[in-house]
Amino acid sequence: MRDRLAEERERLEGLRQEYSALREESEEDGLQELSSVDQHQADTGTETFERSKDLSILDEVEAELGEIEYALRRLDEGTYGTCEACGKQIPDERLDAMPATRFCVDDQALAEQEARSAAAATTEE
């Protein structure tokens, strides 16, 4: 599993490198690359949307890298494959499908349900 996690980390680091230049480039700089002619509002809107989407992907990649690093630490500590919520062994099939998972299926579903409830409560405020 360590090899599998290391391969996934390498893949994600490659993606992070591709997208990381976006953080260093301002939105205005990115739009100026299109041409020296004034941009149509729709073109500017499209570029803004694409930049936002790419930054969101970068955030997700960085979060996944954090999960991979945490899984590797759990391997070193001998706690990998144990659900952090209930303490039961996570089935091999789940670990094969999601090597960085921290929860069994039941506790993952509960965590997602709690996150949705918290998001809904925040939206209502």
C-alpha cells in the first residue's frame, strides 16, 4: 500500500505543479495574455470562470496530497487501515478503492451527512 500511496502522491504533485503557477499569476495578468485588444465581457467572464475552476482544482489536489501524507504517517505508526471513528478494521476492498481513506463506509457516510447538515445550517444563517 505504501507504493500505491507514493504513486498517487507523485501523480498529485505533478498536477499541483501544473496548476501552481495560477497562484503566482494575478487574474489581470492572465487576461492580458489573451491579446492587447480589449476583451469582450463574455471572454473576460469565461477566463474568470476558468481561472476560478483551476484554482478550485488546485485546492482539491492539495487537500488530497494532505490526505496521502496523513495515510503514509498512519502506515508508519501502524494505525493505517483502522477507522478513526469506530476503531474497526477498514475492509481491504475499500482501501484498494480509496487508499487514503480514514473511515469505514458507515462512518464516512455519517461524516458526510454531518458535513451536509452543517453546510445547510450555515446557509440558513
